[in-house]
Amino acid sequence: MTPPPLTLIEGGATELVGLTSAEYQALQQLGFVNIALTLDSGVYEVGAGRKVGAVALGERQIIVRPKITDLNRLVFLLGYARDPGFWRDDPVGLTGADELLPGIAEAFARIASRAVEQGLLQGYRTITDRLPVLRGRMLAGEQMTRLYGLPVPLAVEYDDFTVDIAENRLLLMATTRLLTVPRLSETARRRLLRLRRALADVSALPRGAALPSWQPSRLNARYQPALRLAQIILAAESFEHHVGDLRVTGYMFDMWRIFEDFVTTALSEALADLGGRCVPQAPLHLDEADRVDIQPDLVCYFGDQPAAVIDAKYKAERPDGFPNADLYQMLAYCTVLGLPEGHLLYAKGNEPINTHQVRGAGVVIHCHALDLGSPPVGLLQQVEELARRIAYRSAINKYKVNAAEATAATLFTEV
């Protein structure tokens, strides 16, 4: 008998679950959920971690739903880092979807079907081949070195007008991925199967291949919503392997990475509007010998010198023995950069808003929070307000250490 799906909510209560040793081992390896032994043999305490998605352990399914109940907002966060302008419009329109990827599959099947209903997009693709007749131009170097000057076959390179282009390959990859997702609706599955038939002349890339690169243009305008959504689908960590005789399949998103990517992109934009220049994932070193690497999420410059350092933390890190690891990390960033203040940005509800004055260091660490339950416009307004506060604090700190710039005080009040 197939066991019922185990559904967990991110940040919610744990569940007591009976697992086989193979299922326990598979979950430990995946890191999909937090799992702990109990006093009862074969019974484990299972809770959601920092990933959302679904895993199938043989016949058993484990689903972790995001804390964000409106999937349109989660898709907005997923897509914004890839194209801020496009995702402001929230074009996906998920309704009544209980799970993340099945919900996105519904939207993708609808949007991609609409994109190809006028026929597949075609374009020129450069092809290198060996042919019995000359087509395009001959590759003289390859002909002489690899084919030893033989008259046939000919090493040639030519441009072919074809449907086998990057845009269609992306749609095919996303369609193929979604058809493996459990719990799809019949409507979505039928649309995806029709879409796969329409893309029959497009080359299927091997599993693990790099995503095809494409550029927005007037020619592919009708494809762009589907292509953006395809990139989100393919960004999910998908896997299929065996633990003994147990087949393990599934997909999952890292919520901390989604949050970090959104904050980095949106805050960089907002600070740039205020005259700042932001460097994401700035490579720094903690020690003079440059042996210990550190990498804050965002370093902002107003002028030539660093003015602010920001680190996005979806949840506070509290490992045993170091219950305030985020604060120690930010103190290191401020020390290396010579800054009197640093900013930690959390998802609301995962850490209280607070300010910490570090003893003997002259460093202040501000903890801020973003309410991810807000609609896209409200969320971007929160980021813009935070950017103004960071820019204001940076200007004040610069004014305190450089009295010669007192004439710039009007700028501080405007910020």
C-alpha cells in the first residue's frame, strides 16, 4: 500500500515518521529536510529545512511547501534576479496551486503553448560538420590536420535557418523536466505533451549540459515570458539516483539562495539610483597574508571608498558554540573594510530588527527585515526605503570622519 504524502511547511512543526534505513540514509544525503532519531526504533522526527520542493523515496513522497503562501510572490522572487524589469509585471498568474513546481508547470504549459501557437521560432545557427559536398565554407585547418587532406568528407561550417535554436532548446528542456514532476494536473500534462510534440525537431541536450544562452530581441518577444519561466524551472535542483534498491527522485529550491539573489539585485538597483555603485560577492581577505577568504553579499561605494557592507541572511545562523555567527561575520567584514557600520538583512519573522554596538570595536551592526509576504510593489518599496537608510547612514559616517565635506550636508538631508 502506498503511504500518503508527508507534507511539511517551511518553518512549521516537525512530524514523527516511520522510515526504513534506506529512506533515512537518502534523506540524510539530500539535506532536503532536518531529520533526527527518536527513542523508538525506525521512527524519526522530520522537519522542513531551508529547501522547498518534493522528493519521492520509492513510493513515499515528501513535500515541503514554502512559508510564502502566494506562489506568485515566490515566482517573483525567483525571477527578479534574472530580469528585474520583466518580473515587476508579475506575468505568471498562478491560482489555486498547492505546490511549487506543479503550480509553475500549470503556468508554463499555458504560457509556452501560447508562445508557439503561431509556429516555432526560427533562426540561424552556425553548424560545423563533415559532409560529402561543400556547403558554406571549408575548414582548411581541420581538413589538413584531422582528415589528412582527403578529398571527402569535407570539414565545413555553415549557417542553417532552423528551429533548433537556443530559445526552443530551453523550452524543450523545461518541458522535459516538468513531465517528470509528480502530482501534475491532467490539463498541464496534456499541454506539456503537446508542447513536446511541437518541439520534436529540436535537439534534446544531455542531462547536466549548460543552459542555452539567448538574448531578448524583437524577434523573440512572444517567447520571452515562457523563456523566463523556463529558466526558473531549470534552476531547481533536480536529481535521480538510487540508495541500494530505493529509487530517489525530486526537485528542490534553496530558499536562502532565492532570498540572497533577490536582495543583491534589488538593493544594488536601489542604491545605484541614489548614486552608489555596488559590488556583489566582493572577494576580500581576512588576513594580511590573503589566506582566509571572505565574501560579503554586497559592498556599496559612494565615490572611491567602500561606504556600506550588506549581507543577506534568510535565517539567522546559530550553530552550537557560536549562537550569533552572523554578527561575528559582519564584524569581520566591517573590520577588513574599515567601516563603522554593517547591515544584516533577514526575511521577516526569522530574526528581530535590532542594532548591536560592538564593545571596544567602534562598530555598529544593524539587523533589518524584509516582509516577503508583501506584494511585489510593496516589497520593492521596502528595499528602496532600506537603501535610503543605508545611504543616509553611510553619508553621516563619511561626514563625521571628514569635516572638510561639511558643505555636502544638504545631500544628507535629501537622502
